[in-house]
Amino acid sequence: MSFTVGMRANPAADAVVLVPSDTVNQGPFRRLFLGVTGDVTLVTLGGTTVLFKAVAKGILDVGCSRVNSTATTATDMVGLM
């Protein structure tokens, strides 16, 4: 199998517009797309809450079940499944 430069071996099969919430899981997501740079607080697939500071717009390659609204400043997010 060959790949185009920049193409991932496991591309997303679906996507959903994310509305951050401190209580509602919207995932699981393979990764996130951020339309606007900012901080992202998420709950990993393993259940750990992590704050990523000053994440540049683009792809955040971390699996997660939820993006928390508290301390999240990045916007225009899409969860990639």
C-alpha cells in the first residue's frame, strides 16, 4: 500500500462539530481539528484530564472522549472519529 505525503495510515471515518462540556462525552475521537489556536482541556481515552497550552490551529493527534469547557480557549473544533 502506498500513501501520499502527509496522509495518515488511519484516517478519520467520521467527524462531529464539538461543543466543549465538562460533563458530556461526545467521543471517542481519534484526534481533534482546531480552527482557532488556544488551550485545550480534554479527557483522554484512558480517563486522564490534560490541559494542552497554546495549541496551534490544525490537528491535535490525541485520542479523547471529551473536551472540557473549563480552561478551553481554542474554538471551531471538530472531533475526528
